[in-house]
Amino acid sequence: RGRSGGPRHLSPPQAVDELLAGAGAPLELREGGVGAVTVTVPWAALGTEPVRLRLSRLRLVLRPRQPGAPGPGSPPPGGSQQGRDPPPEPPPLEGLEALALTIDTVLRRLQVLLEDAELRVELPPQPGGGPGGALELYLPRAEYEDSGGAPGGGPPAVLHKGLRLRDLRLLWQELPPAWAQVPVSPPVLGGLLPGPSELWLHLKQNEALPGPAVELEGKVGALHLLLPPPLLGILRGLLGALDPPG
């Protein structure tokens, strides 16, 4: 029913980076690791019970992707594909649509649990000598639930996607340029979301149903933000790197 593993590194990170590049994400993976992975598949009730994925001690370090940089799996310019006819499409396979529908139904009943996860986004120091920075997001416990599968295996009328968080912390850190030769200060607390919080997204798939097409529901106990000028500068730098002017 389940598969688990010990500590491991996401090495090489090119495979994960290819997924980010293929999805159009403006971030690239620099480093990653996970302590343990457990997957539980309810074979006796597949399609009605959720598939559960548990990740412990996940750590990801991301950086903004340089504009115009090719993805890790991009072919070199002027490759050997020029002047060749595209390969013929393979004939359709029998039962392919049924298989795709089954996989889609299974993935629409998914639960993901993150324990002691850390996400770090770095902005390297600027070429002109300006300092860089980093944001660190600590998730002691985060649960994602996708309960959009219909009981009969058909297409659902409404997709329900939920996110539960507990004791989320946001830290920030200044990264001085290499020429400054100064020690790097430890991360500083910039935000705190104590206690449990929930966020639900409801997406209507059948236009004949009454109500809005998209509905957002949230429950937040408290939110504490500490926004000093250096943190605001890091946020502006990251936003500018993630969405450069055209």
C-alpha cells in the first residue's frame, strides 16, 4: 500500500527544473532534498478513496530564471532537426481514452502532506554592486486536498481544492555582494501565521449549476507582518526579477 524512503537529495535537479520550465515558471531549482517519502494507494477503493502522499523535511532552493535562458532540456540552436520532416504520429491505441479518464479520476482524489518543509527563494546580488536577498518559508505542517472526483467515476460537477496550514513562518535575509567581504546576517522573522489556517477553492465544471463559477473560502486566525525597508527592497527585487519589463 505504501512506499517510503530515507533521506535523499533531489540530484540532479535538472528533472525538476525541466518541469518548472515546461510549466512556464519564472523560477529555477538550485538545490533540493527530502527526508522521507511515503505514498499510500488504496488499491481496493481506487477512484473513491484518495491517494496519499507524505513528504517529510522537504527543502527547495529556487532562484529567478534568467530571461532568455534556455531550459535544461532545450535543444541547441541550429540543431539537426532543421530540414527534416516531422515523424509520423503513432496510431491511436485502443482503450487510451478510458485509461486517461481513469488516471484523471485517481488524480482528482489526492491528499498531500508536508511536514517540516522549507522553501527558499534567492535573489543574487546585482551586477552593479547592489545587495541581494532571500525569502524563506517554513511550513511545519501543510496539507493539500483535491476532492474533485465524482463517486461514479464520471466528470465532477465541482472541483474542490483545499490547503491547510499551521504555524507558517516567513523569514528574510540580506545577501551582500562578494566584494563587500562582510559576514552574512542570519535570517530575520518577517511574518507569522500562528495556529491553523484553511484556504478552499471551488471550481464549477457544469455551467448549468447555480452559483459562481469560482468560489474562494478562507479561514485565518491571525497574521503578523514585520515589513522593514530591507525586506520591502527584497520583495521589489524579486518581483522585478520574476516579471521583467518586456
